[in-house]
Amino acid sequence: MKYIDRNSSQPASIIPKGASLSDIIQPTDNIYYASGQYGGWRANNLFTFSIDAKNVSVTKVPYIGKTVRILFPIIIEDVKNEYVFEFKIDDIVVTTP
């Protein structure tokens, strides 16, 4: 999907038997356009929160134990099954690029 169409409905992905699909999950609120000489479409990280790299052990505490849920509907032979995947934040590790 093109970023410019980020607020439009995404067409269904058809996956034949024995095939697989690799895709990206990204909230549309995290997609934005930056103008200027080096502008263009950008995407923020999936999780955007502020961690003090010098004091990680204290600033990560409010996020530990929180969960993120993703609803994944699958239609097989006109029967819709909704799967919910839940991810729990056990730890936060700060890395440098």
C-alpha cells in the first residue's frame, strides 16, 4: 500500500494453500510526510515512547507488563475467524544505531 493511501481500506490478501505472506503492521497515525530538501514519506516506530538512555532502568518501568493486541481477521470459505495476538512487554533494551 502506498503511504499516500494510508487512510484508505486495504484490500484483502489472498493466500493460496501452501503459500505464505509476509507483511508489515503500522498504525496510520505513525505515517507522515516531511517537507524540505530531504523530505518524503516517513514512518515512526511502532512503539513511540520516551526512554532516557542514561537512566533506562527507571524510565522503562511504566511500560513493563503492558500489552499490545492485534486483531487479525481471516476468512476461509466465507467463514470469518478473528484471531487476537497479544504481546506483553517484558523488558526494554536501548540500542544505538
